[in-house]
Amino acid sequence: MIEAHFIFRSGGCARASGVRFVTRNSVATPESTNPSLNCINCLSSVNVHQTPTITRTGTSESRVVWLVQAEDNQRKLSCTATNPRNHDYVLTNHTLLTVFHPPIVKLSIGRGLNPSAIKEGADVYFTCHVLANPPASRTVFFHEGTKVIPQRNGDSGVFVTGDSLVLQKVTRGVSGRYSCKATNTLGSHTSNFVPLDVLYEPRCVIRSRVLTVTPGTT
């Protein structure tokens, strides 16, 4: 009989702050088992660097050390123990990782919209994509660095709903760079800039001038 289990520092939880995360995988075997078992560690089916398997009386042990990243959240870390002389001795155990990290934010313009062909009177929307653990408690949109305030003016308006910004019946005055910022208990992060260039019909600009005419001159 063989038994495999994980021992996690921080109880299987970590923060994605460049801190090393250490796991120790132990496999208990009968003292008569010979040779020692080999331990192979995988993170979402990809082998990860580990220390050589250390064997003591009745126990084979390996350690995994890596820098935790946000994308490691909810990934499966598994350990497979094998006996080189008896392929029937195979046992796999796994656990899901919980990684806490500040928001990772990306802003994009709505699907189906051609950024180079947006005309006055069109409806435009942006989506703020947020990856955060714990979840973001606040999402804010900005136009040229100024916070966007929801408003309605006749048939046009500005609406913010969760991770979406909607601009109804746009005018050339809303052209410029847009961004968003998300916040959770671990920090805040501002997204990339997305430019909006609203096309409009030519307009005649009338400039008045005052001319002084002296009688008898041409």
C-alpha cells in the first residue's frame, strides 16, 4: 500500500508577488518497498522543477519551488509516485491552488465596431476585462485621464454598468483616449489606453470681421 499527500506552506494559498511558493510531497510506503519511489510533480499537466526525490525509511519525498503568478490561481498541482520496478505502484494526488493578486486590467472596444470607421451618431461601448482575486470591488472609466461620469442628454448619454462603458450617439467631442481602473483589497491597476476617433461631416466655420471703410477710398 502507498499513500501520497501534499504539505503546503500557507495552506495551499499564496500571493502573486514574486514570493517563492514551496510544496513538499511525501509518499509513505511499506519499509519493504524496494527500490524507492519516484515523485513527478505537474502544474496543470506541465512538469515543474523539483528537488530530487529524497528517501527515508518508509517515505519518499520531493519539493517544488517556483515563483507564484496570477495565472496559477485555480491551477491543479499534482504529484505522481511510481515504482521503477513495479508499474502497478502508481498513485496520483492533486490540489487546487488559490493565488491572491491585485487586478490585471485590459480595456477593449466593443466587438463588431470598427475603430477607424466610427461616425457621429453611432453607439460605442467599451469593456473593462478584469482578472482579480479577491474580485474587484470597484471599476472606474477615464476619458483623457478624467473620470467618466454617467449622464443623459436628450437622445445621447453616457452609461456605466459594471465592466461596461456605453456612449450613445457619440459626437466628435468624445474623441480621445479611454482607460479603466479596477481595485480590490490588494491594490489598483489601470488598463491600457484605447483611442476613439469620431468621424464627422465637414462644417463651415464663419468668422466675422469688422472692416472700417473711409469714404472716398476703394
